[in-house]
Amino acid sequence: MKILLMGNPNVGKSAIFNRLTGAKVIESNYPGTTVDYTRGYMRLDDEDVEVIDVPGTFSLEPKDVAEEVAVKILKENRDSVVVCIIDSTKLERGLYLALEIIEEGYPVVIALNMWDIAKEKSVWIDAKKLERVLGVPVVPTIAVSGEGIRELVSRIKEASPVDIERIVRNLEG
Ligand SMILES: Nc1nc2c(ncn2[C@@H]2O[C@H](COP(=O)(O)OP(=O)(O)OP(=O)(O)O)[C@@H](O)[C@H]2O)c(=O)[nH]1
Ligand SMILES: [Mg+2]
């Protein structure tokens, strides 16, 4: 199992990566491209789990080479849990990607990062409600202060694929 940190550009993926991993990080170049990404390890239930700081992307339909690499890393690591990092002040475009990843069948945990900036801008997101609607853990985080990171880590093991057909069957009664 690996942990992939994914999200739109500039949402705090690397800041969260730094919080999760230790000093030993590995810079990798994606073969055949000029795109670099970082890998590291975190301790999870007495195991060292690989964490990948995936290049930012807006969707799973790549528009440039960095997005292409992001999608390739996702597809090459089917056994991963995806921590989807969303800028809380840009919820809609972040959810667009998160929903695509959920639909692909990956177990997902959502970090609502930049929670401090959202608060400053009086943006309020009902994280619990979002969690119920999507059926995946949703945790507010402030990567620069570390707030929420412990909870984010503790909820990684809860992540499991969302069975969309089952939800529809339940709704239909
Ligand atoms: N106020 C605040 N700033 C944050 C938070 N998380 C990250 N930042 C800042 O936002 C900027 C972008 O963070 P990065 O971690 O580089 O974002 P990224 O998603 O890795 O960006 P790319 O790799 O360029 O796509 C940096 O200046 C961070 O210090 C947060 O929760 N609150
Ligand atoms: Mg980064």
C-alpha cells in the first residue's frame, strides 16, 4: 500500500507531505519527462508506508505533461490510498478532481486544507455533512501550523472505495 497526495496545483500538497514524512525524501524524475516528484515514508500502524507528493492536476483528463504524470502515477499505483487535498477556498474545483478519483474506485480521504484562510474569508464548509454525502473521511487541515494533520493520519485506515451502485440501490429503497 502507498499513500498518494493529490490535488490541484498550489493547495498545500507539499506542505502536507512535509508534515507526514521524515527527513529522508527521494527526488524522482518521471521517466521520459522533465517532471519531478518527491517520495518519502511515514509510519502508519508500525509500518513504513511510501508517500508520493504527486504533481498537481485539475482533473484526470490531463492538459499538460505534469498532469499526465499525475494521472500515470495514480494508474500505476492501484493499491494506494489517495489523500485528496483541497484548498477550502476553492472547494468546487477541488471536489471535481476528488470525485473523479473516488469514481475510479480508489479509497480516498479528503483534507480541506487552507482552513485558516477560509475562516479569514468567512468561508464555512460543513465538513461532517460533506463526509456523509461523499462517504469518505473529510478532515479540515492547516498544513502550515499542523492543525488537523494528526486526525488526517488517523483516518487514513478508514478509507475504502465508495460503492456508488450500492448508494443508488439504497436511495431507490
Ligand atoms: N495559510 C496557509 N498556507 C498554506 C497552507 N498549506 C500550504 N500553505 C502555503 O501555500 C503555499 C503552497 O503550498 P505547497 O505545499 O507548495 O502547495 P502544493 O500543492 O505542493 O503546490 P504545487 O506543488 O506547486 O502544486 C505555500 O506558500 C504554503 O506555505 C495552509 O493550510 N494555510
Ligand atoms: Mg508541491
